[in-house]
Amino acid sequence: MNSIEVKNLIEVKNSINELKNDIQSVVESINDDQKNVFEHIRKSSLLSKIKRLNKIDSALNIEKYKIVFVGTIGAGKTTAICHLFNLVDEVSKPIKSNKKTKNIEIITPLFSTGSGRTTISEVIIQPDDNVAIKIEPYSKKKLEQLINEFCKSFYSENSEDDLISIEIERALRSIINLKKITKQTKIANGKTTSKTIDQAKEKAKEVTVEEFKNFAFENAKLESRYYTKEESEIFCPESENPKVWLRKTFAEVNKAEIPTFSLPKKIYVYVNSEVYGDSELSKFDSIIDTKGIDENPIRPDLNDYINQDDTICLFTSSYNDAPETNVRELMKYSLTQHSRNYEKRFVTFIMPHKGEPEQENDGDGSYETGTEIKKAIVQGVFDGLKIKFLNDNIVFYDALQFYDTQGRLNRDYDSEDIQEIKNDTIFAIDYVIKNRKQSLKDEIKKIEESFKLIQTGKTLSDNEVQLINSTISDIKDISNLDKRIPSFTYEEFIDDYIEYYSTTYKAWNTKDAIHRRLGTFEERGFDTYFDAKVVAEGRAEDEMLRKFTHELYNEVVDHITKLGISLKDLNTLTPEIVKRFEIQYDNFISSVGVQLEQFLRTNNNNVVFWRELINRRGKGAGYNQDVCTMLRRKLGTSNTGISVERVLQEFSEKEWKKLIEEILKFFKSN
């Protein structure tokens, strides 16, 4: 922050503290006599304001945000990040021209992964005084398991025995020194052809599976590798060019070619100003290139970032697909939690390819008009899905706009043109942050205005007290969920969960890999217990728990709102109660989901639960239907002897009762 921003922040924080002190003084002056219902409601409202001011204060204290890029595999996240923050280098590349080979200078990302692919893990890039790479490694036990499974796959009748990612397979081959090698051979007429030799496959033909494993583990030298984050770090030597070192070392880490490293769960890249130059990297805490989305967009790791208050999430899409289906599903799931205001930290980050905006229908052939038309289309998609999204938070960035297909700068443009679109993009991201901060400051003013209206207390008449007691009674009548939602309603959960499982993990070998890992597939980010939480909560307003309880939620809001209309003196207090209830309602949904996830993880994360599904492998056609039938039956009984739908019902009824008790505390302390 510059000096003006620091001064403004100090002024805002001082105003928050003054307002909190003023509110606290009024709270302490209130005689919380149970007979004076108005005073109790007023006190509850004031305490709620103090609680909210504390959260606003915490949010405004965030000096630097994490910028989190979320998107599908091969969408271009890594390329965009590298170009946007000057994490690129000029390298010499040989090309053929008129039967001759010559070298040309091209711009290439420091963290190149190969066309259409992704990094082996999430990458966190942080500004620092040093240039270094560190990893969060997989444990020795996990690495042994992966090598074992890789070796066994060559002796399976099905060539698609296990569905690890291409990146992890490539890394394992490197660790055991059995790679795929492409060789050029001459054929007739002096032409050449390429042939790929799979060293692991060739080795498997020569030896038994146990001999193959022994050979692999001997090559892997697991005892010589580090398995802690502290040990797994390499610094750039002062004698080396840091960009050259980063490009080379990152490629080695991404392919597991560092002999002392395990496979990385996460890769941390530390860069200094010599590397990122005049880019705006230092404005942010870190840039996070999450692992690309493939089959399941609603992953625990992505959900964790979304829930962090100091993140700006950039949901990336290619131009024609924006907003891309998987990304849209993740955004929709998050944005149903209205009280959390995620839309103020969400960005739809659209990455055009050369010429796409100019070809937009009804455009005038210019980039600017094309992107404006596309922005309206994207906003229309969100509106059609009833997703609250801010139009200013739709951002475009074409990292390769001024380069040819080889990676050379087009002769019609120069470095100033490149810097201009970078500046525009960073400005757009910064604008999102400033808008979020401004909305928090605006909320402070609203709290202050609301506080002024309720500083003075009063004693209600008997008729007014009777109206409040009637409202309390009406809300209490909604506290027993079993009287409003019949038991059979919860049976929808197992149907929805099985459907989600079947369609999200379509390939039989993905399901098989999940079964053999007892419900999770860490390397791919799949977690069926977390999936149960997502399905139980509802991925949209019209699904599961949100759908079942939406009418009851509206009833409570109506009762509170009507009370404010009937009693003019309460009209300044009821909006606070409604807002608090919205927050508590989202917490209720989340709490039920988390409890169900924990229940399943505690009771089903064992071989006993998954054995039948594991054993279904290799027994002919109909695999998907059979394992879904087995899973349905097991969820209907569970290891505790209670069906999962009854467990969901129990958690829902218990947490709903707590929710109603919490909102009634606004009216009475007991």
C-alpha cells in the first residue's frame, strides 16, 4: 500500500473503533430486563453490529490478497500467469526453413508444461528476496504405493488398469528410470519417422511382477529422498541466471527428476524482482495456479481457497466456452451461499485466442467491441442460472495476442503494447479488490446510520409485546423439522448421490481407483466423502437441503419482516435480524454437510465397506451399474446399521432446531 492508502486505512480503522465503542456504550446502558422485550431486541441487534464490524475490520486489514487461478486442464492458466507476471524468458529455438535449420529467439514461460497439459501439482508463486523452489512432498508410504500400482498395471489384462494422471505417470517413470523414449529412424527416400519405446513395458515383458517391482524400487532409491517440506528446497546459485535456473529446475521438479525429492503435492516458487521485473507480482501475497479441473469441479482444495477471506478467485475459461461448464458448476455451488458475498471476490477470467473477439457476431471487427459483446453474453448466462455475478468482475486477457505461432513478437507490436494489456488486466483485478474494500466501507456507513436510529430505547405497550410474543410463537412452531419435512424426503439424497457419483466419475477405472483407495483419490483431488457433503447441501437452490428448507427459511423471514411492518419502532431492528438469520441459515446448511461428511469418513473409510466394490473388478460387463447398485445398498444400511438418509435427517433436524433457537435469542435470552 502507498502512503495515501495507509493513511485512509488508519482513518477507517479509527472510525470502526469509535463506532464499536459508541455501540458498546449503548449496550452497557441497556437494562436487559426480560420484561422489556424491545430493549433485549435492541441489545441483540447492537451486539450483532459489533460482531460484523470486527469481521469488516479483519477484512480491511488484508494488505495483500492471494490471486487464485481456477480452471480446466489445458485451458491456459499457467501460460496466462507467466506472461501476466513477467515469468517468461527469451530462448533460442531451432526451426526448419527451406530445408535448412536456423535458430530464432522466442518468448517462453518459465513454468512450461507442454501443449494441452498441466503441472503435476498446484503451484504457489510468491515474491521473495531469494529465488528458490520448494515442494510439499508425498510421504514415502504414498510414493511406495504409487510405484507398486504402476508396476502392477503392466501385468493387468486391461491396459487402463489405473487412471493416474499423465503428469504423475511421467514423474513415476522418471523416479524408477523407465521412461518413454522417442527415437527418429530413417526410412525410404531419406525420410525419417519417429518411434516411441516404452522402457517400462519392455522391462515388464522380461521379468515377473515381483522382479519388476524390485527393479523399480532399486532405481527409485526411496531411502535417499526427502519427505518433509523443510528439506525439499533448492536455492538458485548466485552464479546462475535466475530465469534460466527456474525454467530448468521447475521442469525437473515437475517431472520428478530431482533425485532427492519425492513427488510434489504442491510446488512453491519464490522469485525476486530480478525475475518478475516491472510486473505487479509484489502487489499480491501470492499467485496460485491450482491443479487443473478434470472430472469433478467441486473439489475440497478449491473449496478451501474459496472460503479464505484473503483470496480473489479467477475462474478461467477459453473464449468460446466462457463460462466453461465445470467452472460454472463450482461457481454456482459457492454462490448459493448468499450471506458470504463470494461474488465480490470472484472473477470470470476469459482467455481469448487470437482473433476470437474480432469475429464475434454483431461486432465491428474490433477486439474491444467483441469483448463487450462477449461480456454481455456471459452475464446473461449467469442471470439465466440465477447466479448473482458482478459485471465488472468479467475480465479478458490474451497472453499471446501479440505473438506469432512460434512465440515471436509480431513485428507490428512492441513491448509497450504487451505491457499495456498486462496493465489493463492487473488494473481490472485490482479494481475487484478495491470494489470489495469499498463495499465494506459502505457497509460501515450503513451500520452507523442504523445505529443512530436505535440509540434510544423505549418500553413497548402490552399489545406490542403481544405481537412480538405471537411472532416468537410462530417461529417456534417451525423449529421441529420433522413436522414439516416427511422422512421419505431424505431418501432423495441417496438417489442424487449415486447419480452424482456415476456421472462425475464416468470411467470404470476411475471408480475402481477410488474404491481401492477407500473412497478418495488424492492424486486426482477426488473425495467421495466431500462429495456427500456437496450433494447433501445442494449444488443449487433447487437441490437437496436447500430445496427442502427454502420454504421454511422464507417463512421465518416473513414473520420477522411482518413484525417490523406492524411495529414501527422495530422496523429499524428487523433488517439486522433477517441478515443475521441469512448468515445462520448458510451455516446450518454447511454444518449438516460437514457432519454427514465426517460420519461417512469415520464409518466407511475402511476395507470392510469397500471390499465388495473392489472385488467387482474384472468380472465382466455391467461394472458401472453393479458398483452403483452396491454403493446404493451399502449407503442404505451403513456400517452402523443406520441408513445414511436417516443420518442426514437426524443431523438436519438437530441443526435446524439450533438455528431457530439462535434466531429467537434476538427476542429472548432464554
